[in-house]
Amino acid sequence: MGGVRAYIGSFTSAGGRGILMAAVDQDTGALSVLGATDALSDPSYLALAPDGDVLYAVGETDEGQAAAFGVRGDKPELLGAPALVGGSGPTHLALAQGHVLTANYGSGSVSWLPLNTDGSLDGAGGVLRHEGTGPVAARQEGPHAHQVLPDPSGRWVLSVDLGTDSVRVCALTAGELRLHHEVALRPGSGPRHLAFHPRGDLAYVMNELAPTLTTCRWDAEAGRLEPLGEIPVLAGQVTGDAYPSEVVIAPDGRFAWTATRGQDAISVLALDAEGRAPRLVTTVDCGGHWPRDLAVHPSGRFLYAANERSGDVTWFAVDPQTGIPERAGSIEAPAASCVVFG
């Protein structure tokens, strides 16, 4: 794992440096910043190409942009001009079938952008608009796509919509994204992100408007998601703000970790052999304030929290027996929004 690097997104409008590239110590998990670029405004979420040579970012602005960066050196280098995604406030992106996909929170849509041969982007090839509302008037007056990602089989694209309390399953064929199936989750739960079990037959949906996690069965053959149960990720009576942001799964499938803003908490959940019954073990402090994102090191030995309002990325050593993370260090990263590895 000596060659692993970390890429950190941040909000330039709040004092962030844009995209930071950092070396990762293979023994301690420690980060050391190598370089940064602010060539894209508010690069709040990042995704790395499978070959590790190109990094993609959304620009979470009203006009909505995405950009490609070469990362062979110690500083991300812009590949071509940023491209418009055809939607506002993109919060997440992923790669699938020769395209970059963006989840556009502001406009409640998903866009797909074809890749050029050099990995750069030209602009949106199309936009699929979500429809619907939810019962929480202040947050669910319309659709708000918060995440888009391919399933482990590579056959389907899933989009998680906070505004409509649903997850959409789409097929990307012949350069066109088409709705295949939509599954409704509990009204008012406000689904934000999901993560697949390493086995590929389960998905865990992190709900933002209620601090809960919904376990779902995933049928890749049929392209169907089926909710199985919902559990709280915080113990006891919760007071004050509690806005979950992310869920990540251990590479060996034994643990799940979630982050909750307001409570500044990382929750540890044990997964049984089947993975269908997550059990809350404990919560630990995130090491800062307002953990917008969590990321697990490819080895599963370290966990990282991007603490947006305290402006840092904190890393933790994970106990291999209990899954409980212990704070090991941090670096300054103003307005940090996400961490990805490659």
C-alpha cells in the first residue's frame, strides 16, 4: 500500500484550497500534503479513474460544473476546461461505462458526461430529472439528488434522492440514462448516500433527516433494491442537530461506520455474517467539527473524517477486533468536504 495517495476536496467559497493531494504513510495512515489546486470552484466531491491517472471533481455551484485533473505528479493539473453538467449544485459524482455521472442536488437531477480519450470532459451528454416531494417541507419541497454511483456488477446506476425519499435504479445504455426502478424509503427519512456490502448483495442507505441507516437487499440480476430494516445510528435521546452525512463499509464486510454532523460523531456498527442486521456498538468523537465525509483506507486499517467546519482531516487507527477507531492524527484542510484514495 506504499503508493496510496489521498485526494481531499474542499469548498473554495469557504476558504478551502480546492483539491489537495496527500501522501499516505502505509504504517500509520498519516497524511502529508503534496500539492493543491483551486482551478475549480467548490470541488466538494471527487472520484478517481480506475487507472489512477485522472481525478474528477464536481464544482458545487449554481451553474454546476465538473472537471478532470491529471494526477501523475504531486499536484492535480486541470485537463481541459471545466464542463457544465446541465444541473445546479452537483454534490456527488462517479464513473460508469465511459461516462462521468453527477448528482445535482439543487436541480434534482442526474447528468452524464462522456469521457474524451484523454480523460477530459466536453459537457453533459444528457440529464435525467427526478420528480417528487417529501413530507419535510423545508428540505423536501422537490427532488434533491445527493449521490449517484454504479452498482458492483457495473450493470446499473443508482441515484439517492433526499427530497423524494427514494433511490432510483437506472440503466446506462447507448449513451442514455433511463429509469428502470424506483424504491420508496420511509417518508421523511431523507436518504443521502448509500454504500454496498463487499459481497455485492446488500446496500446500506444513510438517512440525513433522521439519524438512521436503512439496510436493503440488492438484486443485481433484476436491478431491484428492497428495504429490509432501519436502525438508529445514535444511542438514546438525541438533542441538538443530528445530520448524518456518510456511511462506509469495511473491506472485509465486518463493520460499517457512519458520520453525523451536529453531534460530531462517528458511529461504529457491527455487521453479522449475512450483513442484514447492523448493530450499533458505540460512537466516538470525529476529531473536529461537522464531519461531512468519511473514508476508509483500502487496507481497512485506517478511517478518515473530513471535518468541514473545523477545517481538518482527522485519521483514526481501526481496532481489527472491535472496529472502534482511535484518533491518530490530523492535517489542516480548510472547509474539507471529502476524501478519496487511489
